[in-house]
Amino acid sequence: MPYEEIISVENLLEAWEEFVKGKRRRRDVLEFESNLMENLFELHRKLADLSYQHGPYLAFTISDPKTRRIHKATVRDRVLHRAVYRKLYPIFDPTFISDSFSCRKDKGTHKALDRFRAIAWKVSHNHRRTAWVLKCDIRKFFASVGHDRLLHVLRQQILDRRVMNLLENIVHSFHVESGKGLPLGNLTSQLFANLYMNEFDQFVKHKLRMKHYIRYADDFVFLSGNHQELVDLFPIVERFLSTQLHLALHPDKVELRTVASGVDILGWIHFPDHRVLRTATKRRMLRSFSTNPSREMRVSYQGLLSHGNTTGLQKKLTTFNTEQTFDL
């Protein structure tokens, strides 16, 4: 990928058009837009003469529902993140395995859910045999990503030294502790996270030769008809993540259970012939809708509910009026 393509005014302008959607009323965006071309040309100039330095972050906390610490870069830097993403995503995405579903075009949560159901059906021979699931979650993933290891992965495919200098600038612009951490607010962090975990994906597929594996961000599952296979697999997985990627599994979020007993993945509890919304997810949704019972919110939630067995919930949304309350 030539450096000139990333920093071109044309790419920066297209990145701006993508970035600004839904953000035009925000104060920092309005200020940047008031001198848009001057700001973009200045950004281009600094990138061209290699004087660009990433700016500071604004930190704030959100609950979605987990409490997360978000670090937001300046508008200038976020436009650059998108410009970088636009050019690098098409290069890296084809190297990812098909069963990696987070932050990728034509993938996403619902595709991951459907893939889990299809694999469970296959492993269980149409639910005539027991299918086992090893479910894992990485502890504090974004805070644990090692800069040196990430940059090593990037160097395997990025030959232009100027592009690498820019990526190093972005990676080193943030840390939780020395040499570790990616900011949750950066678009580039999504791509970097998939690149980092692609090392694990390739190990699983090509070294361990595990066919039935799905990953969404830092959550992943293995499926097998053989309980002992998954028991033996766990320490191998744990060792690779620790020694190669310096990541640790969350001790409270590792489970080995059957599909028939119900497997909690991405907000849904999966059973052999149906899936239902996780209780906490359902309560959060109903509570949110009761405070904002708009048509747009109803349509959005009905779209979510259409992916599972939720006839009763959909009826509640349809018949809800502002004088009633949900039984949570």
C-alpha cells in the first residue's frame, strides 16, 4: 500500500464524508468543518512532510451495559484513522478466516449466531448426538494488546516504511501501561484487534486443525462431539494466548457445556431447536424502550428480536403504551 494513497487529499476528503455521518451537530465536528478544506490540507501537509504527530485523547465512561472507558481522539485524528482504515481494510480482510465475525463487512452478530446454529446442527448430527461447546473470553483484551507484537504483525504485510511509521504513531499514541493497550474509541483499533487475534485464528485452523470454531472480537467458541477433545484443547489454547499474544482468558467466563443445556453467546441463549434472548439483555431492552417508546426504537428492537424465538416479547413491544410499565 503506497503511502501517497493513504494521505492523498482525495482519500482524506472521502474519509471525512464517511466520518461526519451522524456527527454534524457535535461541537468539535462543527469547528473542524468550519474550516474543512484548510484543516484537511494542513493534515495532508503534515503527513506529506512526515511531521504529523497524533494528538491526545478525551476519556469518558459509558455503560453498554458493561462499564467501558472510551478514549476519543480529536476530529483531525479520527479522520486520519478512517483514511488509514479505508486503505488497509481491503488488504487485511482477505487474510482473516471466514469464521471471524466482528467489525467486518458482510459479517456481524447475526451472521455469527446463524453460523453457530449451523455448526451445532452439524456437530450434533441434526441434534441426534451430544454437541459440546467450549466457550472462552479474553480478559481485558483491548487493554492487553502488546504494541510490539501488533507492530510485528503489521510489518509482515506493510512494506512501505512511511506507512509503518504512521501506524507506529497511531499505535503508540495510547497505552494503558507501557507498551500495551488500544483505545476503544479508535476505528483503527477494530482493525488492529482483528489482526492481532488473526494470529490465534490461524493457529487454531492450521496448527490445531479445529474445524468448528467461531470468534467474535474477544469471545470465541469451539464445538465438538468429543468432550475430551475440548478438555485437552483448553490448556493448549491458554498457553498460546499467554506466550504468543500475552493475553489471558477470563477465569469466570470459560465454560464447557452441551448445546442441549443452553449456551450463552452474544446476548442469546442457544438450545438445539431455538434461541432466546438473555434475561439481562431482555430487561435492558424493555427498560430502554419504556423510557423511549418511539417508532424507530420499536422497529430497531423488533429487528433484533426477529433473530430468535421472541413472539411474546415482540407482542409486548407492539401493544405497549406510555401508561403501562413492563414486568421486568
